[in-house]
Amino acid sequence: MADIAALTGSASAGQLIFKTSCSRCHIYNQKGIDVGPELTNVQQQLDKNGLIESIVYPNASITSGYEPWLVTTTTGQSYYGFITSETAQSLVVKGVTGQKHTLPISTVSNRRKFSNSLMPSAQTMKLNQQQIADITAYLLKL
């Protein structure tokens, strides 16, 4: 990670990489899809090293509310994603494509929380160190 932090990132190159690799799950500056955490103000939560760590090792620290769950209903339907709200009457699961499913609590038979992030690692996405530095420069530019 220190090697990545030492690189000079290009925000314009990072914007292109974000568009192709990250915007499928994240919104930044009103662009992208609402699955994972909104990243427009990420610089208020993470510094450069923290952001690099989140990209390289997404399982190291999962943002609260973005822990993945597998929810099974009494009819055998399964929903995998984030629990976005729960009341005495219903449970809302946001799936991996961003679609929300509202389930009556009476139909929920099982819930299982997972410890791994839905976000693939930089290695899985085949991002090299310079690309990670570029994405970081882009996300921290505001």
C-alpha cells in the first residue's frame, strides 16, 4: 500500500477507471449505480491511505449498513444483499444490482450475515498500482 500511496495519481485517468470498474456499484458526483456506499464525500471519511486500503482490501473494513446478508423466505426464495431497513412488519433487502425487495417479516424464515464485502478486491478487478492511485486521486479531488 505504501508503494501505491507514493505514486502520483491522475484524476482524469481515475475518472475513466471509476466509470468502467466502480460505477457499477458506487455513485460518485451523481454518476453510477446505487449498490455500495455513495463515494462523493469519501474524503470526509477516509484519507488517502484509508481509501487505498478499502480498494485493495475491501474485507478489512466494511462500511456499516453494507454487510451482506442472505435472507430466505418461508417459500424458499433467497435474497442476497444489504438490509436497508427493518420494521415490525417488513424487511427491505437491496440486492447486488440495486433492486430493493420488501419482504413481510412473517415470510422471513432465515437470515445469515456474511463477513466478506460484496466489493471485489483490486486484484480480482485486475487493477494495477497506478490505476488504484488514479482512482484514489479522482475520488479525493473534491
